[in-house]
Amino acid sequence: MSDAHQNQHDLSAKPDQRAARSADYTTNLDLEGAEFGGELNGEELTAEYRSGSDWWRTAVFYQIYPKSFADGNGDGIGDLIGVKDRLDYLALLGVDALWLSPFYKSPMADGGYDVSDPTDVDPMFGTLADFDAMITAAHERGIKVTVDIVPNHLSDQHVWFQQALAAGPGSPERARFIFMDGRGPDGSEPPNNWPSIFGGPAWTRVPDGQWYLHIFAPEQPDVNWANPEVPAEFERILRFWLERGADGFRVDVAHSMAKPEGLPDMDLTAYQGPGTQLNPDLRFDNDGVHEHLKMFRRVIDSYENRMAVGEAWVANDERLALYVRGDELHLTFNFRLVEAPWSAESFQSAIDNSLTAMAEVGAPCTWVLSNHDVIRHTTRYGGGPVGHARGRAAALVQLSLPGAAYLYNGDELGLENVNLPDEALQDPTWERSGHTERGRDGERVPMPWEGTEPPFGFGAGVQPWLPVPPEWAAVTVEAQLDDEGSTLSLYRHALRLRRQLPELHGSAFSWQRGPQGCLAYRRGSNLVVALNAGDVPVELPPGEVLLSSSALEGNKLPANTAVWLRA
């Protein structure tokens, strides 16, 4: 074992020592702010939760993109051994559960979302024994583990698709996918005009002349959920991982399984290229998807205290709420904060609309700022010192809202997107768009753990699968862990307070009045959260400051700063 790899274990194995050196990041003030206070319209917005105290309702999940989190075997690619090695760090951070993006057997045409065997581990990430050891170790630390399931498509290397290619038109094997004859006199045109999310048409022609549908890459043929063999196979997959101890699932593109009858052409008037999802969009959010999700729920509910969260980019909050009705998914990501530009007004609208819609169906909200598919929020908010301050403030908003929260690995370090050189890009969007869209690699750069030179403890010093920028020396876990002003310390203290404060365990929520460019809300009877998204300091609300995202200036709340107060 190399010294670098040994240091990984040393860093992740001393939570008690690290915690003992950490002082409370709190400020005790009793200030009288004249500009905050009073409920707007005198109304309290309260979500009506279903009965029970299921852990997922208020859990903080930590998304791990396995290739980029921790390299346990020193080959430059993250793996399940690396995840296990870093569990003490995650326990120290204070998260409740993990979400692991795909680690299944895959040719890696789309970062593992092209699955060739959904019930085995790709050798790149380890073995089933490594998964078992990792999940056992996580459970010993009180951390639950959820995994991805990818129900819209399989890899073109999956045995089913290889059988479909060999069997020919009209065969039962082809009926597991969506094969059609082409248009035009010789069938040389695609069956409809649907575009692929990754660019180009959503159809590929095979040698015998038929076409198959792939909403994503050609290496990801869509399965046909109208064929009973498909739901039966996915029930088998769900049960396989539940039996191995998985605590739940993240359902990839949960809004895509059902296709409209006849697959008619779309109105592409507003289509703006790769990544565009229209409203309406015949590729997604067809009503038939809900019957499939009910099957997921029936299977999951046959095991004790398991859950599923859906990824559904739909037209509005009301459509989103349909995915979390009592017999469908437990949670679904609220992407309104991801889509919201930096302003108090846009944040308030995103929060208000999401809370209202989820309350209509008795479901918790699920808040997210970043993930492996979107530009990191520190970059979206402007990058540099301003983006950094805004990202810290947004984290205190996210972690104080009622419901569950999802963090993306590196959020707690304040990482920004990396502007990678062209030759390093691996996302399929880069090639499929003719090098006009750079894709998602910038938010998937490996985690910096320790040291002063790349790859900062990610593996044994070999070049990682994506290059790590040298300027990340200042934001490694090691550099931030004992720095009380660091973003990592801010997240640790926010997660500790989230567990300790009873006001953050319930659903009570009411908007408070605030100055221009600010928002404020009350959680429970006496916890107030205030965000100054404006450009100038404002008076602090009255109360005892429990946590602030930036240093306070006397009785002022600085620009781009959020604060938690005991009113």
C-alpha cells in the first residue's frame, strides 16, 4: 500500500479526534432588527405528511458519483472500496443516507447509465462482495444506502438487446424494446421526428432496416414497458438489491417509461438543441408512467422501511406532485431550486410552489442544489468569491426547509465546475452535439481529499479519469476540516443543528416579512431563517444567531448571506 493510499485511511478513520478539535460555529447575539418580522398574510403554510415517522421524510442524502468520489485500488477511478474507506468521513459530516449513482456492469457510454447487467458490479467499481462490505459498514455507522435504478433503457450490450438484434423483426425478443419500420418509400427515414437528449435523432437503424428508439444515446435502447416481460424484469432487479440490504432507490428519468400510443411526431418549434425538454414533450411525463411507478411502490413496500425517490423533470409542480401520491414514489426531487436564478424572489417562488404542490398530495419536498447532471450551484451563482458566498448561503436555505435534502459529493467543499480541456471530455453530449455542447464532465471531477498536488489523495497518485485542477489544493477535505470558517465546517455544523433543533424536524413553515432583496421564514415556533440575496447589508432579524453562512457585520446581515436565528 502506498503512502498516499495509507493517508486516505488515516484521514477517514479519526472522526472522534477531528470532532474533539472542532468548536461550535455559533454567534450569540440578541439584536433588534426593525425590517424583519411578522407573517406574510398571517398564514402558515404546513405540509400534511402521511402518518408514520419514516426516516426518509427529513433525511439528508449524500449523492456519490462512484467514479469521482474515492479511489480505493489506486487505478485513477473511484470504486466501492473507496466509498467504504471514506464512510467515517461521511459519518463525521453528518449525513443520514447515501445515494450511489450506477456502479453496475456497463460499457460506460454514458457514465454507467447504460447498464449491461443491472444485478452485478462492474469490475471498474469492484465486486458484489465489495458492495456487501460497503453496505454493512455503512449500516454499522447508522448510514443508509440507496442505489440507482435505470428503468427507461438498457445498454446495447445487454443480453436482451443482443438477442433482439439476432432475432429479427416481429420477434418476442424485439418486443422488449421499441423497434419500428422507418418512413419514406424505402424506410430510410426515422419513424418519427423525436430528438435524442444527447443530440441527433432518437432513432438508430439496424442492418435489417428497422429502427430502435433511444431517448438518450444510441447505446441506450429504450425498453418497452407495455411488454409484461419488462416490468417483471425490473421487479426482479428491485428485489435483488433490496435483498442485499439496499435501503431504497433513486429512479432515473422516472417520467420517461411510458410512451404515447403510436409515437406521433412532436412539435419542435421551441426545440433548442441537446438537453432541451419541451412543454409538452411526448418523450416524457405521459400518464401511463404512474402505473409502472405503482409497481415499484408495491415491491418496495413489501420490505420494511425502504423508499424510492424519482428524477422527474416535468412541466410544473402540480405534475410533479402526481409522482408522490400515496401509492407511487415516496419522494421526488424538487428541481425548482436548481432552476432558480440567484434572487430572493426566485427562491421564494421555488419554495412556495413546491411546498404547496407537495402538501396537496401529503408528500415531503426533496430539495437539491447540485447533482452529477447540472452545473454546480457555486458556479451557477457566479463563481469566485461571490459564487462561493452565495453557495454557502443557499446551503443554509436548503438544509432548513421542511422535507428531505440531497447533497452532491463536493457540495460540502464549495467546489465549482471545472473548465476541462477538450481532449479530456467524455460525456456523450460532447460528441453527439458536434462539439457544441460540453456536457456534464465539469461537475464530475474527482473529489480532492488531501495534500498539495493533484490528484489530492484520490487514489495512489496516478492520473485520475478526469484531471483535477491544481488550485483545488485550498479546498481539499484536509485543508478545510479544522478550519472553522471553511465550507466543510459550515455544512458539518448545519447538519448537526438540523439534527438537534426540533423546529427542523417538523413541517411547520411560515413566510416572514423582510427587506427588499431578502427572504425570511419561520420554522416551528421560534426558528427564523433569513437570506440576504441583495447587494447591500440589511438589519439582522431579532434573536440569537445560531449559524451564519458568512461573518456578520455588527447588527447587519451582509449581502449574499443566510442566517439561522432563535427568535
